[in-house]
Amino acid sequence: MFKNIICCTFIVLGFALKAQDLHYSQFYHHPQSQNPAFLGFFDGDHRVYVNGRQQWRTVPVNYLTASLLFDSKFFVKHSSSYIGWGIGIDYDQAGDSKLNLAKLSGGINYMYSIGTKHQFGLGIMPSISQRRFQDEKLRWDLQWDGERYDPTLSPQESFENVGSFYFDLGAGALYSYKYKTRTRIHLGAGFYHLNKPDQAFYGSNTIDSKLPIRQAYQAAVQLPVFPILDIIFHGQHQTQEKYEETNLSALLRLYVNRKPGSLFNILVGCGLRMEDAYYPTLAIEYNNWMVSGSYDFNQSSFKTATDQRGGSEIVVRYIFKSVKPLGFYKKCPIY
């Protein structure tokens, strides 16, 4: 049993060292990991996102992920084109050794508008990241006294470095078409780790620890079905060396109250991560606020260990919108 614990610990550690990036089921609510061209791409002036995810609580190596994003934009003079910018913080932690990633990213995006229907965007996102683990949390064979685990015994193991620090670079492109307010489509592509940063704990000559380039492709469509109902499709496919992941999501938006100052919508739907899990989703929009939750049900071979319970996820978003001032009209005398 003890050897199994050790084995599991290093399997998880080794998997994380291969640099699997952050994963959110509601990927469309985490712009900084999808496409730098998404910065500023929303209806409003400023936007704040808070994301949280807890995964695999039924196994000893559960994951905890949290993110924060602020993005905004300012329009080019005498034009509907704009420059979007944003700053984000990501953090995740996993395993007995508390292996964690802390990432600070900032990006800028130029969105060129053609008329009122077409937009083309290009964005870049540099970031700095740190990976660390707690070696005192690890257990070793030499701490087994023949009958039980004794943490007071010396493992006779030492680590010169329990953390790594590196610079990263991403870029992306986006096309958006808006036929009407409730009819729109966008297509995008984001590319991360373009500089293939080295995140080794023991020096670059020990193992291949360079982050491979991750490619993320997105598509979304929103269509009105009835006067009070829209359907929204989200799709994402990403690759990183031999790893691939495809996410599909469908949501229905019900317009409960459309009066200004009391806007209230309900979104319900389900997402599918191919060959892995499905996740029902429920969201509420009230004026400038949105709260969305989802829960993963594993369908992969890992479901035996997780009892099909993958993880819960919650997203909170707030959009700041300025009220346009009323025009000035000169009073005319009445005769």
C-alpha cells in the first residue's frame, strides 16, 4: 500500500511536469487561456472574471484551480475599431507534493472593424510563471521502518531546487461576424508557449522539460430560436504535442425579463469533453452580473477511481457599462 502511495505521487508529479495547461470545462469563460484576441471582446467597457474549479475530490491527488481576469478596451478615434487589453492571474495545485503553478499574464489586442458586422482581431500575451512543490510532503522508502511509515526518519533525499521560474509568450487571431444583436458567430485560434520555455527543476540537461506549443481553436454561434429564447454553441479543439482535447457545449438562453435595469436571463445546457466527461451547466444573468456553474461526470476509464465524479466549477463575471449621455438639444421658442 505504501509503495502504491509513492508510485501515485510521482506519477502525478511526472504528469504535471509534462506541462498540461490549465483546464476549465467552461472554457469560453476563461479568455486568457483560449486566445489573446479575446481581450476586450465583449459588450461593455470593462470586464472582471473569477473562475474556480475543484477536480477529482474522490482520489488523493485532487486538483484545485483558480483564476482572475480584468480586461478593457478603448476605441480608436473616429472609428469602431478598438484596442483591448487585460491582465490575468492563474493558480492551480495538485498532488501530495502540492505541486502548483502561479501565472501572471498581460495582453493586448487590436480589433479592426469593417462596418458594423465584421471584426478582425490580433493579440499577444506575454506572461511569467512559477512552478513549485513541497518536498517535505513526499514519502520515501527509507521512511518505512518495516511496520509503519515514520516521518521522523531521514529519507536521505535532498532537492537543490523546488521551484522554477520562466517567461512565456502567446498570440492569437479572431474573426467575428454580427448579423444582428442576437445573431453572431466568431472563429479564433490561439497559440501558447511560442518560445518553448524551460520549466526544469534540476536544470535543462536532465529531462526534456520544455513546454511544447499549445494550439487552441475556438468557434461560437448564437442564434435566436424564439423571441424569448436563444441557442448558443461553443466549440474548442486544442493540441499540445501528442495530446488532443475537444470540447463542445450547447446552451439555451431564456430571456425572463428584458426591461432595462431589471434584465434577467437563465442559461441551461450541457457540455461534452470528448472521450472524457460531460458537464451540465446552469447560469444566471442579472443586469451586469453573471454566475455560472457546471459539474463534470467522468466517462473515461478513470471513472472507476472517481466514481464518475469529475469536478465542480463556478464562474462569476461582472461587466461595467457606461451610460451614454443624452444629447443636448437647444430649446426653440414657440410662437
